Amino acid sequence: MRVHASSCLKVQEQMAHCPKFIPVVPTSQPIPSNIPNRSTFACPYCGARNLDQPELVKHCVESHRGDPNRVVCPICSAMPWGDPSYKSANFLQHLLHRHKFSYDTFVDYSIDEEAAFQAALALSLSEN
């Protein structure tokens, strides 16, 4: 759907006329500040912001295909196990091979690495 919406002129025209989301009533709930943002990312080449994972891949392939600079993967660095100082030698290939899916589908961020390993091991043994 995202691919279609990003390339279809009729959809884009209709979306331009849609009202923007505005909360009906102001909330009294505080916005949590200690939860890392793992939904949107900034382009490590040009700083374009608020790109979700598929949009980041598309943006980098379309806009930075020939850029030889080594950059930190914003998706990996947002993960609990990510190294915010590691620069990928070939960022585009990294994106295309390592980020074909969203980690949110497969990862429980509330447990540590050992607990995740044990859960995966138990699940694989129960499937036989």
C-alpha cells in the first residue's frame, strides 16, 4: 500500500486535501521521555527526518546510491544491542539485506538478550 500511495498521483492528490490529525481533547497524560524512538529515523547522509524503515530504505536508494561515505545505521543504533559508533562500510547493502522487515514484528524489547535467546530456543524445540 505504501508503495502504491507514494507513486499514485490520484492517491497523493486525495491525501493533500485530507485534514491533518488534531487531537479532539488535549491529553493530561505525560509524554514518556525515556522510550527510545524505533519507529522513525533520520537519514545518516542528509539528515532527512521522520522516515520509517521502508521510507529510509527507499530514500537512501533513490537519493544516496553513489555516496561512498561510511555512516552509522540509524535503525541498528536505535536497537538495545546497536552500536551507535559503528559505521557500515556499505550502508545501502546493509539496509537492503538487514532491514527487509521491521524488528517490532519479531523482537520483544522488554526482555534482555539472554531471555530472548532462551525464548527462541524454547519455541524452536516446541515446534518439533
